[in-house]
Amino acid sequence: MDQSLRHIGIELQRTLDERRTYPRYTFEVSVTVYAKRAGRIPGQTTDLSETGVSAILVAELLIGEPVELEFELPLGLVRVRALVRNRNIFRYGFEFTDPAMEEKIKKSLGLLTMLDC
């Protein structure tokens, strides 16, 4: 059963059986991935949490590969280090590895939520 809350530009996705530590928010913006092996890869984010992001990319990255992600948040452009955690065809899941950027992302998610009240 889906219990969705709509916010400005994002949608809180929670299901009763979801076991994630942090909720995911639908968040669709352009992203650029910088990988040593594949170079500069343009893509589109699909969702965002305090600790990671998912994106659609037409490229091949390896699970565990370190990358840098660059995308726009309400508090400005961020460039954050991350690891490739999973892949499903063209959709990749990235885990942030820079705690300072996680805080900026957390504040941006909070700002979007507060603006909707």
C-alpha cells in the first residue's frame, strides 16, 4: 500500500514494507557522472535520499566503482563523491561517500518539504 506525500518537485515514497533507513524522494534533474574508466556521462536522476541517488545513464559502470556526481539542489550545485551500489539495466544506484555533502542534501530535502507547508 502506497502512502505518498507530495512536495514541491518531490514525492515522498513510503510503503509499509519498505525497510530503508532514509526515505527516497522523486527528484528529477540533470546529473553528470564523472568516472575514471568511462569519463563524463550525462544522465537524469530519478530519486534522492540523504545518503544516495538513483539515475538513468546510457553507460556501463561497475558495481563498487567510485564516481563523482554533479547536480543542482535548491541550495545550489553540488559535486559529491559516491560509489556505484547497484544497477538495473540503465538505472544506477549511488551511495554518497562524502558526509559534508550528505548534510547539504539533507538541508535541501528539508527546505523543499518546508516550502510545501
